[in-house]
Amino acid sequence: MNKKRVALALAAALGVNTLMVTVGQVGEQITVAHAQSSRLMTDQEEARRKAIGIKQLDTTATNLANGNVEVTFNNVKTSDIKSVTSTAFEHKKFTERESIDGQNSAVTPTWANGKLTFSGIKEAGIYTGTITIEYNGGAKESYTLSLTKKATDTIELGKVDVTAGAIKITGVKFNGQALKDGETLYLVEKGGSVTSTTPKATYTATDGAVFNSGINFKEGQVYEVVYKYANDLHEVSTQLMLVKDATPVFAGFGSNDNANFEANLKSQVVADYGVADADVTLDTTAANVVVSGISSPIVEFKQTYSGANPAGAILSASFNTDSTLKVNLGTAGLDAAAANYVPHLELGYGATPANATGLVGIYTIKVGSDAPVVYFDASDKVSGVSQDTTGNNGNLKVDSISTSVATLDVSALDYTKSFEHGYSSVPVTFGIQSINGSEVTFGGNTFDGWSGAITHGTNPVKPTLTEKPAVGVSSVTASIIVSADKLDASTISAEFVKTSDSTGELILKNGQSLFPANFNPNDVVSKLSVSGASKVGLVADGSKTDLRFAVEYNGTLPTTIDWTFTVDNKDLVSTSSTFGGKLETSKGAVETVNFKDTVTTSNSNTNNIQNQFALVAAFGNSVPTGATVGFESQSNLRVTFADLGTGNKTINATVGAGSKYQGTYAAGIWVTQQPFTILAKDAKSVSNTSASLVVDANFFTTDDISKVTGGVVQYSEKTTSGSTTTWSDWKDSSTKVEKSEVKEDAITKTVTGLTGGKTYKFRVVYDYNNGTTTEKVYSNETAEVTLPTSSSSSTITGSGGTTTGTSTGSTTINVTTSNSTLTGTSASVTLPSGFRYDSGKNPVAVTFKYKDKDGKIVTETKEQYSNVTARFNGNNVELNGLVPGKDYNEITVDYTDNNGRTRSIILRNIQTSTTVESDKYLANVYEVVFGRPADEAGYHFHLDNLKNKKVSLRDFLLNMLNEKEFVEKYKSTEEKIEALYNAIVNRTSDEAGKKFWVDEYKKVLAVYGSETTALKAIADRMVNENELKELADKMGVQW
């Protein structure tokens, strides 16, 4: 069961605006809003709707260099305008920007030289007023008009400081005012967008915004500083490029400087990363430096310890002019217990008196990955070695040995590699060059391979080498940690100012800073690329800081443009890099609010309700997508005739929460509800100098009949010259419509004084006094009619008998099985012997009469059989578009004979049949619902919809069963249910099924007390039964 459809049907039947429907025992509720009367719009109401005139004003705004805005009317000729007046245009801020933008005073435009000029539109928002156009003929029309000015927000960066570890931005201004504390700024790589992982920083006036993670510190890297606001619906950005620092700054710290290392390095990191001292952790165990909030250590280093004592001579750093490192060596001891120590070899001489040991060998220091550098030759520290012959068992005697290294006797060592921006460490390794295999000279004697020539008695004296300290290390490492600040930042912000529909200015703020002094303007233009632009030129700018470019397009400006600007100034970047991005072209420009297409009325199935229809209106690009469109104060476009009224009416587009530029935009329409319609039809020749036509006026209120003072039939004459056809201007005929003839009933008028052999078309004009002026109301134009060249009498014999008449005589054919072929929706009838016709002109079916079920002859209107076609095919006349099973008493076909005269064939007693299930089914629905055969136009309309699956069978049936005729036709409950069976499943009811549905009908009736409501609820359930689904499948239509 389709609960929603049941609810719609019930609400419609009750004629209420909102209905709460309870369905089933569990009490499910469905609210249906805006359901109205169940009765469909009448033919008169439909004619009245079609007669509504809607005019709209299409406008264009041109933004002038002086800040003024000119509005021109695109669909009104300036030459037709006498004057234009205007109310003040009131300013409304965009809702989400209430706290951002200022309040603009109301602005009143002036009309001159065919343009409406506005001045003083400065603030973003929607400006709405009413303009009144007075035409030269005295008529006046008023239109509501909205102008929009989108925001031109800007963000300015006061100072950008690029340190070794962070980008710090201070002095930020939003729209010229200091950015508030606590606002968030984002740092986005060029071309990217803000995501959850985008680097962000909270701004304060004191500390600015510091970005110290997720940054690619690389020369030429471009970032956008993005500020999001107004609930993140808006954002504005400016770009910065990391460039060479003209005066790079370096600092170095020795890892084995116990007294100063930690404090000095922390102080530097705090300055470089913009963090607090507590956020920096120097881990000597892991040998790294960690900053809170940054996932990886900012630098790792190497350091050898003996307990808490760092090894190596104390290091300090200085830097050469080419930014390379110079390592300075300080003191070191020979004992691991000292504050600083270096590894060494100690030489022994047999028995070891107190002065018999000292340094010996060659020692090295290595900076980074460079080749070893000789530290010192310890043998130079040993002197006076001889044999002690006076004592101590003949041991060696050493006059002098150095036993300490208070100051390393080497110069500062250069590290020739340059540093990248940021933090890095350079290891410095102290080691022993060799233990074995070295040649050592001391005391004038050379010991090769550590075999001695000195003896004591018969015992040779052999020196011994001992590796010191005793911990067994042959090398130790310390590091220089370098902070390299080699980058600066150049900033640039871009905006596009629309100056006309096809031109604008692209402004690069601070753009001149990207070039050397006295740059060539021609070089500047070549650096800029703008997507789709036909021409780009440099505009002189007095600020000497910005770059302004005039941009032109062939045709209308696109909504957005892509731009790139190349920077190749070698003072800034070693290789070229580009700023760039996407810009909205309408920012800051004043635009008029227009409809996208022509505003019309509609009576589609969803609006086809009594006295109710819809306006069809959509807004152009100046209104953000997703707006709710409504008429006047409504949030929808459904209207009644009374709602619509006449004169200036406003259609609004409301942009709500979740969208940019929230507010109500408006555009006006000028409405005229024609008081009546005139249908001119059935035009045909009467003689070679006259023609007749039927005039059928349809008045929407009887009061308007008395306001018509009369009318006239007009004609236009066709002229053919070769292949060119023209029609004359409309002329009044001598045939008048008298005031006494003005009524609802159709009247026939004959136009005389015409010319035989000529072709005419006709229309009717009524004079209507609206209380102020007399306006003319026009009918449609009739089909063209060709008059005969002369008047004569003739006799034509047909199979059905003989008819004698004038030149417009007729032939009657009684249709039988022997002279016709009748199948489905077509009929082919054999013409009588001697029948002649003009084969170059198609015949036209002009009159249809059929027998109803009571045998009464009914004459159809032209609208009912308008789709039926007739044609001659050899000796037959063929009709297509008939209704199968319909008993046609008489069909009249007009044709032109071979003498150019208009004649008629009257075909009597035509009845086709069909075996096609869908064709038979549809004919039966008409018989059940309306108690009459289907009209041809309606039958084939619905048949096409069903066969081509434009409409489902269920929706078709519910629409048909909603007709007033069906609701009122069947009286008893049993009759109603039987009729539903006949209409829906095309059969009589079975006893059990009928009893079930009768009981269900009575239950619904007991709840709602309305037979109409109950009938529609049951119908909705029956069309959702499986039997109809099977029938739909059998017919090949959509269930």
C-alpha cells in the first residue's frame, strides 16, 4: 500500500492545506502539505491561465572606473521609453556577513541617456528597489530589481619572518583592520585546499601566527596564507614564495661544550621555531633535539661520552664568507676522567720511571665526511731519550715528555660543504691514526715496527705502546649543530575587478617587488598568463608597489579564471617559480539579478488543481545555486489567479544557511490577466467572395462581458511570388461584432467582399474597457482558407448516394465492409467512381459526430479530434487517429477538387475494432470513467504516454479516477467498487473480492465521512494490487 499516495488523495479530496493521516493499526502518520481541492482545473480556468501575460525586465550592469554602475535594459527599446523613475534601493547585508560588512545608505539611481546610473554602492550585499518605466504611449510598468555586490575581502601580511624552523607572520590585517586574536590562519601549498592535515596557527597581535611543522623549506616554494571566516563559508588568501635571504644567518653549537651547549642551543631553537623553552627537549642520550608538536626530531647528532663526560676537544663554530663551516678546537685532556678528553697512545720504555711515559704517534681529527686531517705528531713532544747508565738497571732516560694537551696545536678546520635551510649536524671525529706498523722517531732514534736498537747490557730495551684511555677507544666523536637561516619570503595577493561583461583588471598586490629596479614593462606582461584571455596589458600604477593588468575576453567573462605569474629574478630564486591560482571574476562587481529564462505559467500534472497553477522561474548566475524560489512572501511558486493579480509582482530567491551570500534576491514581473479569450475557428469559404468562421469568446467573469464594446473580424491576404510567400498586414473587414453579440456562446460571422481564388486567414479583435483605457484583446489566427474562383453547381455521385450543391457541394458515402478497411485507429474508404481531387492538397477532417451509449448523436469540438489526419491514397480516403470501438455516425472531410474548389466528403457509420490489449484497455477506461467514448486527442495522448512509458499505469488510473465525472457517476457503494474493477482490471468483480473492497470502503468512510475520500483511498490500494501489475506486463506498459 502506497501510504503517501493515499495521504495525497485524501488531502486533495478534503480540500485542505495540511492533513495528518493515520494509516493502519500501528498509527503511522504522514503529513502532506499544500494539497488543495480535488477538482482539476476547468477548461475555462486553463484558458484563463494561458491568457495571462507576463513581462520581465532583462538588465545588464556595467561597472565604471569611477565606481558608478550603469544599468541598461536589454529587452526594452530606449526609443520607446518616455521616462524612468525609481524608488531608493535599500541595502541588506548578506546574512552570514552581518558582523563583517558595513551598512550602506540607500541609493537612488538616475535615468539619463538610456541608462540607469547608480553611485555610492560600496558595501557588499543586496540592493533592492522598484523602477517604473513610462512608455511613449502612456503605458506604465513597474519592476522590482535587485543588484548584488559580492565581497572584496582582503588579507594583508604585515611582516613575514622565515627562520631556520618556522614561518612567523605578524601585523595581519583583514579588510584593513587588525586581525582579531584567536583567529586561525592556514598555510596551504599552492593549488591545494584546507584539509584536516593542513598546517594551521592561532593568531595573536603579540606573537602573530607561527607555522613550524609540515613546511617544505625550499627556495621557490609557494604557499597560500588562508583565512576562513563567516562559519567557514568564506575564505581569503594571499600568497608567499620562499626566496633567497640576502643576508643569511648561521649559528653553530658544539655538542661537547658542557658549560654552554644545552642552554645556547635551546635558546636558538626557541627563536627559530617560535616556541617556549619548555617545548624544546635536548636528549643527550638519544642525541637529538625534539620540539613539542613536531613529530620527528628537528636534528640528530653524535657524541661520545665517558659517563657524563663528553669526549673530544671542545668545539665551537664560525662561518666563512661563503657560508661554509669553520670548526674551532678547544682544550682536551688525556684522561677519561677529565671534562673533555681525546684518545691517544702512551709510550713505555721498559721499566717505567715516573717520567718514562708520554704521547707518541700520529693523531687525527675528521670533520664530516671529509678526508682525515693530521692533528699532531706526538713524537715531537718527546726529547732527550738516552740509555740511563747510572741507575735503575740501565733503563731509558727521557729528558722531556709532554703529558697533556692543554691546547691542540692545530689551526681551525674548514667544512667546505654549504648548508640547507634549517637544522643539521656535522660530526667531528678524534682518532688514533695507527697503533701497529707506524714509524715513530724520537730522541734521535727511529723505531720501525716497534723494535728497538737500544739495549741495556745484553738486554734490548723495547718500547711499549698503550692505548689510552684504558676504556679501549681508538676514536671519539662530537658534533657541531648548525642552524641555517637562508630563506626569506616575498608576498603577493591577487584580485580581479570586473569592469564590463568582457573586461576586468587583475591586480597583483606587491607585484613590483618581484623584479629588479627599473624593470622593463614588456618583460612583466610576458610573465603573466590568464586562461582564455584574448588580450593582456600592463596598466600604469602610481603606487610603485602593485602590478595592474587589463584583461579582455572575446565574449562574456567566465565565472572564474586561472592565472600564473612567473618569477625568475635571480636575486630571489635560482630557478624560475610561479605564483598563481583561481579567481572569481565577479568579486566586488555590481551585478543585476535576472531570470535565467522566460517566466511562464505551468499546469503540469502536479499543479493541475482547481484555480491553482505554478510559475516557472529560475534565476541566473548572480544568485547562488540552491536558492529557494518563491512568489511574493511564499516559499514556492504555486499561485491562484487572485494571488497573481495584475501589475508588478516579485519573485524571490532565498539563499539560506550553509551557502555563501545568504539573503533574499528579487526580480519583478509585470502581470496582465487577460479578462477573456477569443477562439477563432472553423474558417471556410462560403462563396468565391466570402468566408465564414466561428467566434467563441470565453469570459472568466460575467462582469467583463458588459465591458466589451464590440469587435471586428480582421483578415490577412496571402501573396505568392515564385517560392516566396508573404502575408499582408491585418485589415479590418466590414464584418463587425456587435455589442449584443458579445457573449459566452459561439457565434458565426461571415466576411464578405473578398476576392475569389485568393487565400486568407482571419482573427477577431474585441475592444475592452478596463475602467481606465480601452484595450484590444486579440483572438488566435485561423487556418488559411482559399476561396473558389467562381460559383457553380455540380453533381457528385458516391457509393452512399448523390448530393447536389454549389461549389462547396458534398459527397456522402455510407461506409460498409465492402467499401472500407477498418482496423484499430484507422479507416480506409473507397471513393466513388468519377471522384476527382487535387492530389497536391491534403484533405482535412472538419466535423465528427458519434453515437453515445444511448444512441444520441454527439458533435465533437475541433480540440477533441484535432489530431485526426486525413489523406487521399489513390482511390481511397484514409483517416488516422480514430478511437477503436467508437461508433462514428458521421465524419466530414473537406478537400479541394481538381478545379480548385472546396468540397466535402461525408463518411457515415464508421466503427473500427482492435485486438491490441492496451488500445482496448484505454478505450474501456474512458467508457467506465466518463460514460462515453474517448475523444481522439485525449485517447492518443494517454496511449502515447502509456506505450512509451512516460506515465505509469497506476498514475494514469489515479488521475482519471480523480475526475469529477467518475466520482459523481456511481451512487451506491457496490456500484463504485464494481466501477473500480471495470476501470482498473477491465473485468467484472468476483464475489469475494467485491465483498472485501466494499467492507474496506465502508471502514474508510466511517473514519473520514467523505465518499470522495473513501473512493480515492480504495482506488489507490487497488492499483497497487498484483493483478494490475500482471495486466501492465501483458500490455507492455509501466505498472
